[in-house]
Amino acid sequence: MRGPGAWWHGKTTTAKVETYTRWSFYSFALVEVSVVGLPVFGEVGMPLTLWVFLPLCGHALLGSVTSSRALDWTCGRRAQPVRLITALGVLTALLGIGALALTEHGPGGDGIDSTMGVLFIVVVPYGLGLMALGMSRRHVLALLSGFSAGTGATAFLVGMPAYRALATMAGVLLIGGFICLASLFSVWLLKAVLELDAARETRTRLAVAEERLRFGRDLHDVMGRNLAVIALKSELAVQLARRERPEAVEQMIEVQRIARESQKEVREVVRGYREVDLGVELLGAQGVLTAAGVECTVTGSAAELPTAVQSALGWVVREATTNVLRHGDAGHCRVSLRVKGARVVLTVENDGVERDSVPSTPSSKGSGLAGLRERLSAVDGTLEAGPVDGDLFRVVAEVPLPTTPTSSSSASGPPSTTPPPPSSSPSPAPRTVNEEVAP
């Protein structure tokens, strides 16, 4: 059962920043209606209330739509909403002019004067801030200057004293400038996060492309020489056949042998049965993840581990690295290699995993976690993988160290003079306990 915060925690960092930015500006509409619109009913008569409240609701709705389209333009999903910005500017100016006119020539009273003052000081700066979301900095500066100058001129024309007109103009300049600056900063922050996300995706693609190139180089190393020999021997067989020389048959037999060996080597490359150097894989995983923007730390050394153990764990490192790049939004990955008793334990742990993107059980045999379990089972190893502690995903592989039999104690010294206990059948000579190979 998904908790109440699953919707938020399921988003990536970029989506969280975008959602937070959007709803911050959507809340402007709620502030307008609750702080300015509702008090109008108690301060102004009913006919005038409707003439104030309905345009105010329209301004809040238009501001929300404009901010949504402006942020879509910032994210590169839509064209610049020029018409919406223009309509919002006109409606903001009309509401501001109406508020100033009602302050000077309205029904009168302290209540309506304060209500219209709040309406003006909220609607005009908020409108400027919402329009700034879809404009460049140079245009925002011109918009702010124009509204400030227009406010001073309108206040003077409706009959305000000069000092009040200047104070109103300064209020629009300061409050509107602050909200416009906040809007521009929000747009800059959102663009920076989007660019970082795009750069990280590009690095991930480059890391995957580098891995493909490495596989191509391995395949070229395996097949290049064999194909050259096949071509050379085939040409030689053709020349010998034209001369009716019996050696042509021997050359073609050799071509067949090399072709079969090439098929076997290709299968080994594709299926991953070639020996893998664990130390090289650890360094390669750290380099690939670092190039993809994931902080990777590697602890432990594989220098003295047996070849079979290195080969099995090397494929675990390679597959786990691929999963870190493909699933989730990892920021840190920790790879630990240690010897625990008679077993070698490899742990790969990363954060930023999306639980829905990583299946708990493999769906196809021979790939992913299923392929790793098959390879580890060949050396009596085990594999555990799954999400732990919130957004962490952990892969733990354990492989036993191979043992080498030693010669029996009777072969290392003189034969024992103590007679064996009587038994109905001869018992085999006692053997010493196998010694463990130290890593």
C-alpha cells in the first residue's frame, strides 16, 4: 500500500524542483482570492462587490494559466505565451486603475480605502511577478519601469496628492521588483536543474556508449585475427585448387577448424564465459559511474583472489554498474570487496533507486540478475539483491574460496607402527583436513 508521501518521493530531483516552483506561483491565486477578494464582501456594497470580486477571480485564474504556460516555455515544452502575458498585463493594469479610482472617488470610508489599497498592492506586484516568468530580464526591467511610471501618473490623474502618488509608485517599484526578482531566480534555478539533468543523461549515454565500444573492441580482438587467417587460407586454397594441388583440401580443412573455433569464441564473448579480471572491472565501474555523475567509492583489493572467483564477481560488478546507470537517479554508489572467513563477499549499494523500476525477480533467463545467479551457481556462490532502507538498492554476492587437497599424513612421514582397530572391512588411510587457500 502506497503511503501519502509516495507521490512526492517517487519523483526525481528535477521533477520535485519543477513541482515546487509551479505550486509556489499557483498559490498566488489563492492569496489573491482569500486575502483581497473575500474581505471585499464586508467592506463594499453588493453591486460594487461583484464588479471587484469577479475581475479579481478572473485575474487569479489568468495568472495561474499564464504561470503554467510560462514555466512550460522555460522547460522547452511550449512556445512563449505572449498573448497570455499581454492579457494578464492589461487586466492587471485595469484592476490597478480601478483600485486607485475607488480609493479617491469611491463610496468613501476607511474600510473601502484600506481594501482597495490592499487590492492594488497585491494584484499589481503579483501580476508583474507572474508576467516575469515568461519574459527575459531586459523585458522584465522595462515592464517594471513602465508599471511604476504608469502607477505614479495614474495616481496623480485620479486626484492623489503628489506625495501619495510618489509613495504608491515607490511601493510598486519595490514590492513588484522583489517579486519579479524572485520569479527570475526561480526560473534560473529551474533552468539550471534542467540543464544539469540533461548533462547527466548525456554523460550516462556516453558511459553506455563507451561500454559498447569496449565490447566491440573485445569482439574485434577475438575475431580480427581469425578472420584474417580464414581469408588468407581460403585464397591459398583457391590458388591450389586451380593448380589441381591436393594441398587445397588440407587448407580448407584448416579453414573449417578456424571457423569452428571462431564460433566458439564468439559464443564465449556474447554469453560472457570469458575470464574477467575483477580488478579491471572495479576500476572500470568507478570510471564509468564517475563519468555519469555518480560518486563511486571502491574498497578492497582483488589482487590475490583466485581466477575463478575474480571471473564470477567481475560479472557481478559489470551487471550492477549497468543497473545503477539504467535504474533510478543515483548520486552515490559504494562497492565493497572483503574476505569473510572462507568466502569472498562483494557488496554494491547505490541510492536514488525507484522501487517500481527494479523488478524484485528476474523476468528472463540468462540476463540481468538471473544470469548472475547462473554464473555464481557454477562456483557455489549466492546472490542477494533488493531495495533496503528507503531508496537504497543493495547487491550482495558471496563466493566460496576454492580448496586444494593436500597429501595424506602417511605419505609425508614414516608409516605408523600403531595397528589399526579391527574392523570387518579394511578402512582407507586417514586424510588431513584440506587447507584453505588464502586470498
